[in-house]
Amino acid sequence: PYVLTEKEFMNQEELMYPFEERGLQFGDGVYEVIRVYHGEHYLIEEHVERLYRSAEAVRIEVPYTKEEMYKKLDQLLQLNEFTGDGKVYLQITRGTAPRDHTFPEGVTANLYAYVMDLPRKVEWMKQGVSAITQPDVRWDLCYIKSLNLLPNVMAKQAAAEAGSFEAILHRDGSVTECSSSNAYLVKDGAIYTHPATKNILHGCVRIRVEAFAKKAGIPFHEQAFTLDDIKSADEMFLSSSTAEVMPIVEVDGDQVAEGTPGTITQKLQQAYEEDAR
Ligand code: PDD
């Protein structure tokens, strides 16, 4: 398999990382996960735009222009003759230098991107998944897709150990998002989700979910809901590039409404299906 780096395409087996790499030592970098369907990127502009926004926020210079980046990402799929459903993982770090917290002088960014298979979670999307709730202990700049994922990893592991798919994160009872997806609640025919502030990642699928809702005439409120609201929710779902639009049918062991995917969630799933195909 081929992997894209900051300079060229390489054989994945030949890619070596220096031990004084700032991604490894500080998590000093940003990343993207881009969905691929039938060998084509989905929501590529949204991901590339967010990548540059994240990099700019932490003052890392992306080694390619946006136009080059689009071309390289296309080439990555072509070189690998990738025609199935998958995901591209791309990360950019500040670079390689003797360990010191401050930005090293004259350092240039390291980048790698590769593509892997990722079948759609069709069965879970049909039946819905369970989630647990966890305090959101992350920093204040969650709109940056940073490599520092330890709080997310801890929360998702807690979910996995509880037999759940995701961890719903809250700050003092107010739901921000999930460990690796955005969270939504449906009540009386309207959708509620945390506003796109610095406290959540502005999901590429979230942008689409809003558009699908508006097109279907479903009110979409960028208004945070609480843990208490979940108890009387009509529906819940989450969204991400890897999980698509996923119904949440159980939270902390309690059913959400009747414990089955709701009609608005299913409508959005259908809209996603049509858009992504
Ligand atoms: N995660 N919120 C968080 C914290 C995320 O990590 C993600 C994506 C999302 C959804 O963003 P998008 O719709 O652009 O995929 C929301 C990716 C999939 C990951 O880290 O694997």
C-alpha cells in the first residue's frame, strides 16, 4: 500500500517515524478522517477546509496548498486502486526536533495519509446503539481536530467496557458531543444539538445533517440539551464520518423513548444515503 507524506508517495512499509517527532512526544499536530465510498471521497471540501483551520489555529504550516491537497488525496486512492468503502486517515505534526516545548526553529511539518477498508455499520444503523454518559474533561478548543485524544480515548474505552458504542460527553450536565461523533436529541419534532462553538468539533456530517433537516422542514436548533432532557427525549442519534447517522436507543442502561430508532433519525439516514451514494 502507498502512503502520502509531506514530500511524496511512499511504500507504507518504508515509512519510518523519528523518535523525536512532535506528534509522538507532544501530540503536537492535527488530523482528519475522511470517508470513502466506492473509491471516492465524501465531503472532501469540508474536511480539507477544517484541516487548514485546525492547522492554522495551532500555527502549523500545511506542506501542500489546498489545490495540491485535493490532487494528492485523489492520487492516494488511485495509486492504491482503492474502489471500495473505507476511510482516509491524515495527520500533520509540527515536525521533528530535539524535545522542547517551544516551537523549534526552522522545523517543517510532517504529514502522512493512508487509506484503509471500513465497511458501513449497516446492522447497527438499523437497530441503533447504546451509549453511556461521561464528563467532558477536554480543553476549551475542541473545534481544533488535535492529535491530543486522551480524554476521548478514556471516554470511549469506558463506553466499550460498558458494552456501549459511544460516550456522550457533558459539561455540568449540558451535552457537548460524543467522544468521536456529534450528538443530537429529538423532542416534539425538532432536533437539538450543541452550537458550533469552540467546545465541540464542527463535524462535516453535522453540516450535512443540518442541511438534510432544513430541506425536510425539520426544525434544527443549535441549542445544547441536558442529561435531564435525555430522560424525556423522543429520539437520539449521533453523526460522524465513520458512523454516519447512528440512532442511540439506550443511554446509561435506560431506553430512549421506546428504545428503537426514531422516524426523524430514519429520515436523516435516508437523506444521508442518497447524498453519499
Ligand atoms: N471523529 N466530534 C468528535 C470529537 C470527533 O472526533 C468527530 C470525528 C466528530 C464528527 O466529525 P465528522 O462528522 O467530521 O466525522 C465529532 C473521527 C471520525 C475520528 O476521530 O475517527
